[in-house]
Amino acid sequence: MMEDINYIIILYDYYGCLLSDKQKSCFEAYYFDNLTLAEISENIDVSRNAIHKMLKNIEKKLLWYEDNLHLYAKEEKIKKILDECDDVALRDKIEKLF
């Protein structure tokens, strides 16, 4: 469960800019500010169920982006290759890109 949350947060770091301002605000309130669904719903004046549904849709959207763009998976592969790279100069140049 915690791994799933961490993975969703990582995907938000990659793809959050593709979400609407309302989606970003809701996501950040829930995952970063640790507000409950009820607190978020009260703050933006919608039902608790609407917040729950929005968060589930955001999670699906983030997973969809990763399934199609693979930015996180590609970066993890590059990092693994860099760990095995003996050429220090090359490794340093590539690491600066991150």
C-alpha cells in the first residue's frame, strides 16, 4: 500500500503538470497536506464522494501517462546503467542531465 502511494507521488512529480489546477490542488491537499476527503470537500465545496472519485481519476490518469510515456521507467533504467558504467566522465555528464 505504501509503495503504491509512493509510486503515485513519483508519477505526480513527472506528470503533474499535465493535470488541471483543480486536480493538482486536490492531489496535493490529499497526498502532501494529509487532508481527509471530508476536509478537502469542505474546502472546495463539493461532496466527499466527488473528491474520492477525482483522486481515483487522477491516479488512473497518472498511471496511463506512465504506461504510454514511460518517463519514470526509462529514468530508472538509465540510473541502473549509470551504476554499472565504468566511464566516470560519461557518467558525470549523464547524471548532470537529471
